[in-house]
Amino acid sequence: MSYTNLIYHIVYATKERAPLINKTLRPRLHRYLGGTVRELGGIGLEVNGTSDHVHVVAKLPPTISVAMFLSKLKSSSSGWAKRQTRGRFAWQARYGAFTVSESQIDRLRQYVRNQEKHHSHKSFEEEFRALLRAHKINFNEAHIWS
């Protein structure tokens, strides 16, 4: 038997960071994302975001790669959201997926829960760059949003 605790902080935005996740769609989209995480064998710990992006904190199963998990999560939720918005919805191609220590879960969950407040003084672009820097990920500004 293998023992794993593969916790990820997943962040992705709407295409061109368009404010497509309105107050009506948001709670339904978050529930849909949590359900899809479960269908893929994961455990959703927290889902929240704003009008242009989402944060998903989840334990991923060891039986699927992070890239495949995210591909299925984004594809499924994009199709669902497109149906809800009469075809106007799309996710950005790129995403962030960061490993998280069990000791940091409570702090991260609180951070994700407080997205509205957090983004009253920091844009998604600033937040995402800060996450990349905090996780020591090199990035090229010219390609980060494509």
C-alpha cells in the first residue's frame, strides 16, 4: 500500500481575465468544481474566487497526473459554464498548481475564503505573480497570460 497526501493549490483565470463569473454563477461554479474534483478521485478542501479567476485547494489522487487532473477539471467546468452563459465562457489556457504542506492548509483555506477582501487591494495579475515568486517559479512576463 502507498501513502500519499498530495495537496495542491490550483489557480486559473477566465480567458483574458474577463469578469465572467458573476455573483449568480459563482456559487454554482464552485459547487460544480468541487463535484468534479470528487469525480476525479480527489478531495476538495476549498473553492473560491472572484469574477475572473478561481482557487481550488484539493487533495489529488496518486493515480492521475496533475496535468491530466487539471485538464479534466478545466474541460468539464468550461463546458458546464459555457452552457450556463450561452457560450460566452472560457478558461485561460495556462494555470498555476502549487504543492502545499499539510501544516499550511488552514492558512491557505482562510486565504482562499477571503478572495473578495484580498482583491479589494490586489489584482489577480499581482496575486498570480506573487504566487509564482513565492513558489520560486521562473516566468516570462510576455508569455504568462497567453
